[in-house]
Amino acid sequence: MSRRTSPPSKRDRIRDEAEAVLRAAHTELHISLIAVKVLTALGLAGEVSDKTVNTCLHDDPQRRFVRVGKGTWKLSPTPRTPS
């Protein structure tokens, strides 16, 4: 019997896209810019707020993101897997 896997949640898709945006930028970015790029790429503009994107980065179980200032994020040099 094959095991079904559920599709990634909206929050997981936001986190994955934010990681791609920050990798491409090679620098820290403000959440307003991250949100525009992420939500546009995922077709969620107008559906999801910057605040929700910020919360997704903050609550990432893999700890891929580091807050370096008010509303400013960069990629963690060493992301962790959840225990």
C-alpha cells in the first residue's frame, strides 16, 4: 500500500519561497520586500499580510531565518532540524 503525503501547507510554502528570495538576494532584507516577492511568486498577494509572512519566518521549525533588526531578516548560517 502506498503512503499518501499531504501537500505542503501555505505557511511551509511561504517559508520555502522566503528562503529562495533571501538566497537570491545574498543579503538581509526587510519583511516588506520579502513579503512582496514571496506573495507575488505564490499568487497570494492580497490574501496574506506582511505580518503573517513575518510570523512564518519567526516560527520556522527549521530555524532557517534570523532576525537582524526590526522587520529585517537574513538566512541562518546553520539551520537546525526540529527535534
